[in-house]
Amino acid sequence: MGIKGRRAAAGARRNGGIETHAPVYTQEKTSDVRSVSCVTSKGSSAKKSQSVSPKKHEHVTITYPDGSRFAGQVDVDMLRHGTGTFVAANGDVFQGEWVRNVFHGHGTRIWAKSGDRHEGMYHKNHRHGVGTYLWANGDKYVGGWRLGKMHGDGVFSCANGDRHEGKWKKGMLHGQGKKTFANGDYVEGNFVANRLSGWGRKVFFYGDVYEGSFANDERSGYGEYKWACGDVFKGEWRAGVMHGKGVFSYADSGNVQSSWVDGYITGPGVHQFRCGSTYSGSFKKDQRHGFGVLKLTSGEQYEGNWTHDEIEGYGAWSSADGRSYCGEWKRGVASGDGLYSKALEEPPDEDDDEFDVPLVRPLEHGCFADGVLIPCKSFVIPKIVVPDY
């Protein structure tokens, strides 16, 4: 393309794609009616029935060589100026205010191919200011525009029932906003490029609520999640799941203070049961696993190894009445070799001097099967049951 061609193309772009051509026009007036026809073609002279120069803002009908046409007001240079309707060669319609061939002011544009429609303010061929855009599929936006893109306060209503409202920037939700979904869920807070980022809140239609930090539409950072059943987690999140330190409070079984990895309790932690019992020790993927100490409200205590939520391996047990066992366990039951002591036969006297040495039962060696001492079946260590509340 030569320099002349590039200049012509640049000129077309400056006109926003609404090209101008040497017109074939008729001039109409409501008073002192005159009809003037003018045909302009390359290499021929124009023939006029009457020599009349179009006046400023007079109403004319113009047909351009490419088939586009305009009906409305023009200025002395035959440029679209005032109000009028332009129908492009591709069928698009521009109806509204014009300034020197530029769509500028209040107007309506209809896209022939897609069926979309916009009505509102224009600035130099661009949607600019308050306007309403209707998509052929039923989507709708009402609000501010800037240079052809949604900008400022606005509401985008989707045909499927979703609704996005708030601050917009360069065609995307940006700043404080709210998204309401057709199923009843909604999120509100700070948006960056259409995604919830920073502090926000999400409410699920089934009753769950999350309030806290977001990144790219996902829970990330510190936040509080409340389940409809009454469970609550307060702590750190990553990529939408619990990750980091936190406290999980169960509606019916106390709370756990620990660390989470990819949504699972993992590492050292404390489970405080609602009944008053406690577990302090290691967790792995939501289960007691590794070394841990269980203290029951009955006075019993177990200190030792756990495997997949079960007392398994080597550990020590003691009861409120003085019995104790230190040895092997299987699924919460003393099983195998170990050292044990029986209960004290008489409680300490309250009148004994505080410096008296308390009675201590010596440890004896024995073998247990399912919690029963072999061969003395009268000595039984009960199965240790972890509370579920």
C-alpha cells in the first residue's frame, strides 16, 4: 500500500469505520419545498436541475457508492452534522447525533450481523458515558462506558440469571462489586479484572458462608468459613482449601487447633472435646497418627503411638484408681508384652503427714491378650475409646 493508500486507511480508522464517500443525495425541506438531485461520478460532470447549495443542518438523504446511506442533517460541507440515521453497507445502523461525520452525542447503534444493540452516549464513534447494551442472546449491561468499554458504575445481567454489579474498568469488574448467581450463591468484595481479589464474602444458597481473603476468585490467605451445620474454621487458606494454621470448631465435638495441608489436618495439634477430654499430638490427613497423649474425663490417660486414628504400637496407660500398663497395643486394646501395676488396695489417709511417701505399686511383667492379663484373667485393662463429642 502506498503512502496515499495508508493515509486513506488511517482516515477511515479515524472515522471509526464509518466511511464517507462522494454522495448521491436529495435535499428536502418542510417549507419552501425544493428537490435537488445530484449524481457525482468519476470522469463526468454533475448536472443539476437547479443550482442550490445545501444549507447548514438541512435534512438530506444521501446514498454512497458502497451502498451505505444517510438520512438527516448535514453541514455546508455535506458532512453528517446534527441528527440523522446512517445505514452502513453491512447493514449496521447508527441513529442519533453527529458532529462533522463523527457519531457523537446520544445515539443508538444496531449490529446487523449479531443483532446486538446499544443506546446511550457516544464520543467520537465510541460508546462513552451512560448507556445500555443489549446482546442478542439476552445479556444486558446498563451503566458507564469509556472509549467503547464498560467503565464506571454498572450492572451486567446475564440471560441465565447471573448478575454482576459494581465498579468496572476497561470492560471488566474492577473495584467493589457483587456477583449474584442464578442458583442463589453470591460473592461480594474487591474485584481485580473480573476476579475477586482481596477481602470478600461468599454466601452459598445452602447456608455456608465464607468471609476473608481471596485471590483470583479462590479463598486464599486468612478467612473464616461457617458451615450450615454449625462447624466453623478460622485460619489460613490456599487455592480454595484450608492450608496453614487454624482452628476448626465442630458443632458437636469441640475444636481442633493445628496446621492444615491441602485441606487436611497435618502436623502437631490439640483436639479439645466438648466433654472435656483432650488429645495432644500428631495428625496426618485428619487422623491421629504418630505420637500423642489422650486424657479422658474418667481420669484415664494414654501416652504413646497412634496409627490412622487408632491406638497402635507402644504406649503407656494409667487410670484414676492407680492401675497402669506400659507395653504393646492393638486397636486401642492392650495386646502383647508389657509392664503393669494393679490398683491400690486402700486409698491414702487424709490425716497422713504431707511428707509421707505415697503408696506405689511395683510394676510387674506380664502378657496381655485383648486387654486381659495371662494367666490372671482378673486383671483387665479396658479398651481405650476416643470420645466422638
